[in-house]
Amino acid sequence: MTEEKIIQYALEEGFLSAAIIDTSEITFDPSFRPYCEENLCGQYGVNYTCPPTCGTPEEMKQRILKHKKALVLQTIWEISDYTDKDAIKYAKNEHNAASIRLVKRLRAEQCDGLIVGASGCALCSPCAITENKPCRFPDFAFSCMSAYCIFVRLLAEKCNMNYACENGLLPFFGMYVFD
């Protein structure tokens, strides 16, 4: 499958921007992990795809680097109030739903890889970890950019994507890493 076809699929699924880079170009910064530990999202320790369960920053980095390419995905949402948690949750869910649709298309054409979401996995609510059961959707569960300690601003710059959250716009980023 060509890179052009992969990007075409991403745009067809609703992403505003998509770019493919080598995973070696991704900047990781383990100093981001304490932000997860602050648990502002409420998922720390209660979601398989979030810290501490998802793995250490180094383990997460190695999951990305075992693949050669990263399809970087961006959506941008108009939002009137940056404190509107419902609007932000809706945008994240739509971004991640588009990621799942895209991944299904890519995998159907033998382009296997790993999803990195715009937030922690929300395929189950609550996550099966809270019931001490195995993940219900292991093929589609995804950790967020923060759990991987990815320096998203630098990633956006490398992909010529707008990172700034201003003027009523809110961008979200995700990735699909593959070989």
C-alpha cells in the first residue's frame, strides 16, 4: 500500500491533515509522564491503556520505535469555551472514532500497526481493568500521545501541522505506526 493511499484514506475518514514520517523522527520526553500521574483525566490506574498499567515511558517508546513509519493524524475543532468538558470529550471521541475507522481500512489491506489516540482509550466505560477482567478490545485499544511521552508540538512542527490552541480552535493529534 502506498503512502499516498494511506494519506488519502485518512483524509476520507475525516482528518484535516495527515503526514507520514519515520518513527525515528519522533521526539519522546519522559518528563511528560508526571502529567499523567496528576490524573486530571481520571484514567490513571483505572484504564489498561493509561499509566501505570500501560508501561514505562521507555517501554512505550520502544513500542513505537519497533515500527518504521508513523501516520500522524490531526483534526481541528471549533470550540467556544476551552473549559467545556463535554465539547472537548465529543471532539476527542470523534477524532478517535475516525482513527478506528481508518485502522479497520488499513488492516483490511494488510497494513498492520499500532494506534496512538488523542486521549486514553474509551472503547469501554468503565475499562475492564476496574472489574479485573481482560481488555475487551485488545486489537483496537489505544494509549494516548501523553502516555507515550511524545512531544506533540515538535511532532506537529515536523509534519507542518498547526499545534496552537487559540481563536476558538482546538487541534487533536493521533498516530498509526506501521512498517
